[in-house]
Amino acid sequence: MEIAYPKYKDAKELTNMKRILTLDGGGIRGVFSLEVLLHIQTLLRTQYGNPEMVLADHFDLFAGTSTGAIIATCLCWGMAVEDILELYVTFGSAMFTPVSWKQPIRKLLVAKYDAQPLSDMLQRIFSEDGEGKVPALLSSNLLRKKLLVVVRNLTTGSAWPLTNNPDAIFNDPKAPNCNMNVPLWKIVRASTAAPSYFEPEEITLGDDTFLFVDGAITPYNNPSLIAALTAVLPCYKMNWETGPDKLRLISVGTMRFSTQLPVEAQKLWLGYYAAKIPGSLMEGVAWEQDYMCRCLGKCLYGEPLDSEIGDLTGTPINAAHPGPSWFSYVRYNKSYKAEALREVLLKNPKLARLDALDAMPLLRQAGKEYAEECVRLEHLV
């Protein structure tokens, strides 16, 4: 039976709940996430009777890594999902412009793609004048809500979750190395600087200059857990109230392509391990982040994690965890394993790659079908 929901002009009329939206990394597979977000936006526009509503009207914190950083920042900027999707469709090929052989040999050896087209696009979008002449800083008032972008500081070898929270310890305007003074486009570009795909981004803070690379090579390619911790732990100075009725975390992935492939023992060799280990580690860490969110929060929806623990939604088969929940949690993502993985990769062998431009129609279709099947209004409000 269809549930009838009352319409509200604003989400805050419904509840005082704080809402977090997080977006995974995954290159051009971000169009899968965008199709899911488009369905979310449509449901909310219908719910509140506002055809112009954007997700910045509903969510209080946006968090993203890599391609998720682009999407999260655009949403926090107040952009509609359809406009971000059009950006990916129109400029997708420009984002992955191969490095010209005329470039210095250093660039040819560092990255496959030229970062300048992506930098130009980000500078134009995230500017105070809308033309790219006056760069918006992390402190910009054009960011409508709280924002978290994950980068990896290659110089220090550490993950840097950067936020525009004015109370954060490294956002003190009196400090010479204040993060709030960094151009927003540089932070987003740094988060997308996937090693071997794009060269690192250089950022100066006070007297120090650092090299930053893709946040996907931190534990936070899925930034859900760090976003929740940033919202509630005292050290981050946001101090949002905890509880499943006080804080809602919606996490959107970029599809999961399992590394489980059958291999005979005699075929194992050094090259096989070298090629498989990075992807296997990233898959394992992403799984762990999702798992921890379901343990710390009350999981309302998510695909089963494995055959032993299920989805941890509190069904009789896999009862909810003991102890109070810090937040309520929803995980939207589609996994391909074993036979399903072989079938989909036969149609497009490059589908799992970050630069699978020719697979964009297939990715979009997968996102539409998944969203229609899985996204529900009761998960969002």
C-alpha cells in the first residue's frame, strides 16, 4: 500500500533532524550517483510541493571524495542535480584529456590526463563572479551548507578531511595557515588528483607548500564515517546531537565491482598480485567504512554486506547491534559480483575504470534502474 505523506514547504517543518549526504569516489562512475541523486531530488520536490527545490534545501552537510567531491561541492553550492549531470555529460571527455606528447617529459611520466581542463572548469564554477576571475575560498558564503572534502596530503602522508566549519581548529582566520583561505576549486581538484590519472595539486598554507592527491587513497573513498564523526565528535567542533531521530546519514556509492575473480593457484605470479592488490585494498576499506556506519548507526537500508551479518537493518535474521545508535543510516550502492560481474564486463570491459567515458549511458541507466527500485521517501525525511 502506498504511504501518503503530507507536503511541507521546508524540510525543517517536518523535523529538527540534521541530515548528511555523502558521495563516494569513482571517476566518471559519478554519473551513477547523480542518477540516484536525481531521483532523490524528484521525490523531495514532490514531497514539499516545490519544483525548484535543490538538495541544499534539505541536507545540512555534504561530504565527498574525488568525483564525489565535485558533486558534493556543486550541491553545497546550490546547484540542481540535473545541472551537475549535464556538466558530466557535456564536459566528461574534457575532464579526461590525454596529456599531449608536447608536454614536458615529467608530465608524461606522472599522469595519463591533463589536469588543466578540469582545473579550468572548477575555477569557473567555484568563483565569486561566476566567470572564474574571482576565486571563491573555502570560507565563501556561496556555500549554502556545511561541506567536507577529503584529500590526501602527499607531503605529510596523511588524510586531510577539510571542512568549511568556521569553528574547526585549522579554520581560525587569525592563523596564517588557515584552511578557509584556500581557493575552493583547488581543494576539489586536489581530491580528484588520482595517482597516474592526474598530477598532484599544489596548495600553499602560510609558509608551507604541500602536494595533495586524490582522497580515494585514504580510508575515506567512502566518506560516510568521517562525515558522521566530523558532525558529532567534540574535536571537530560541530557538536551535532546524536540519535537516529536527530541525525540522518545518506551515503551514495559509485557502484562496487568486486575483485573476486576465480584464479588457479599455478597462475599466480608477481604481476597478478601487483595488479590486484590496490583494488582489493580499496574495496576492503570501503566495505569496512560501510560496516562501521551500520554498527554505529541504525541502518534503515543497504544491500547485504555478506552472508553472515546480512544488512544489519535489525531484521530477525540479523538483529540490530547492542547499545544506542549515533545516527540513522542509509547506503545506496549497487554491487557486481561473480557471474553478474562477468556479464556486465563482457558488455563493456572498461566499465569499472575511472575513465570509462564510453560506458556513461550504461552507468546512467544502471543508476536510474537502481534508484527506482531502491530509493524511498521514508529513507530521506
